[in-house]
Amino acid sequence: MTVELAWDTAVPTGISDQQLVRAALAALQHGELPEMELQVVMVSDSTLAEMHGRFLDDDSPTDVMAFDLGDEDEGPNGEVYVSVDCARRVSALRAGTLDRELALYVVHGCLHLCGYDDHEEQDRTRMRAAESLVLGNLGYPPDNGPHELE
């Protein structure tokens, strides 16, 4: 299993690449896809909003997007794009920590690649439980507040 991390935006202090890679690996292990080759890219709000518009026909800001590339012949099996700006904003609003919020977005994106969904209430409950378990195993404190974008 290989997880590559890239920064396409300013690198915040307080979190290491190693922490984010560990979060991705833990989520893939939980989702029973430990062999996945993954690229995680940390981006700005504007970059992710542009991607959101291009790929999902919705140019509103979002926190994370995941792409299953399993059918590609070369390169990673999946990509996760995380908005650092969104994590910074949400963690400040929720009086949380930026490192936990970034780890949450990485875990969330990886769980999507493992088949988890969050569109229906039952699926969202399952996704939140998996996120909590993975983050707890990584040593992050529980946070049961809503994480939907305002």
C-alpha cells in the first residue's frame, strides 16, 4: 500500500505529512482496502470548488472530494482532494483543532473510496461511526457535532 501526499496550497503548522498519511492508511485498513495506491492532495477552497463544479456540476465550496481511479492502467487507484481552507474555517468555528479536521477530511475521503456513502441518513450514520472509530484509534478526541458545511 502506498499513500502519497502533496500540498497544492500553503502548508499549515501543527500537522505533519506523516499524520495525514497515517490517517489515510488507517481509513483504508478499516475500509478493507489496505492495498490501495492513493494520492492525497491538500488544496485551497478555490481549487476544490473549481473541481466540484467541473466533476459534479456544483461550483460551491466543499471539504473533500474522492476519485476512484481503479480502472486506470498506471498510477494511483484513488485520489483524495482536501480543502485546507475549509478545514481551517470549520475547526475555528467549532473550536476544534486544525489537525483533527484535516485528518477527518482525509479519513472521510478514503472511506468514500472504500464504498462508504453519506447521502442517506442510514449511510451517513455508518460513515460517521467509521470516521469516529478510525480517528479514535489514531488518538484524536471524539467530536460528535455536525460537520456539514454551513
